[in-house]
Amino acid sequence: MTDSCSRLKFVSAFFFFPVRSLLGRIGMRWDISAIANAYYREEFNRVPAAEKAVVLPHCLIDEKCQARFSKEEGVLCVKCERCRCGEIRDLCEERGWQFYISPSTNFTKRLVQRRGIRAALGAACDFEIEKGIRSTRITLRGVRLKRKKVIPQVLLTSRYDCLHNDIDWELLRRIILNGAGGV
Ligand code: SF4
């Protein structure tokens, strides 16, 4: 896709987002996170590893999670293997990326500020994505979180469930290993 085509697609997808249910009735539907991921992909891959972070939502951790909570860094995974967060934490450490499990969107915004994160790979359900679009300034140069712009890549959670959620863990691994858009 050419730069101008991708930009036009991105701008249109967000411009018409508020009336998407109306347009859906005449058969016009689009996957906003796929369009945004495609648009930001190259820029995301250009950010150095140390300024990249995987920031996962706490709905992905196991009910019997052994982690402690830190006000500074969120859920501190101890790699108990009850969920796959520990494995992703290991992979991030190997590749020099930062890794966090966040209890809330506001926590993530403060984290980005504190830790100098320039590109964030996260996961969210449709509801959180929609809430984020309504409450966050999304620009062609990134998503504004407090005073910082961050280049995002988002994986959709497979369930609309705050307790037993799941994501495509293999895709997450491939993005860390090969870059966004990598296979
Ligand atoms: S692997 Fe980490 S995040 Fe997952 S349940 Fe264990 S301590 Fe919690």
C-alpha cells in the first residue's frame, strides 16, 4: 500500500468512526485496529528496542496469579507459568524491550510518560478500543498519551471478558521476534 493510500484509509477510518453503526446498515464496515496497525507499522518497527514496550492488560493474567503489584510498574509477573505473560516477559527481556502488565488505561498513560516509551504493543477488547478512540487524541504521528506521542500496535482480545480473556499469543511472539507485520 502506498503511503498516501494508507494515510487516506487511516484518516477516513477515524473520521467516519462516530457514524460507523449507521454506515454498517448499508454494508460499510471496517476493522479500525487493523487499519491503524497497518498505518503505524513501519514507524513502530523503526523505534529502538529499549524504547518499545509490550503493555498487556491485567485481564490476561491467571486468576491465581502470584504476582505482586507495584505502583510504579503495575503487575510484577514472577513467571509462575499459569498464564503466558511470563513467557512474553522472558522474550521481551531477551530482545531488550520493556514489559508491563497494566491494571488500567490511566496507569498505562502514566507508565508511558515515566518510562520513556515511544512505541507500545498492547491488547484490548472492542469496548476498550472504542473508549480509547473517544477519549484519546489519535494523530497521524501517533496516539497522544498525556504529553507524549506513542506509536501503537494493538492485538484484539478474543473475548469481551475482564476475567478470562485471551489473545493470539503466537502473533504477539512473532511481532516481538520479527517486527509488526512480520510472520
Ligand atoms: S505468569 Fe506471571 S502474570 Fe501469569 S499468572 Fe504467573 S505471575 Fe501472574
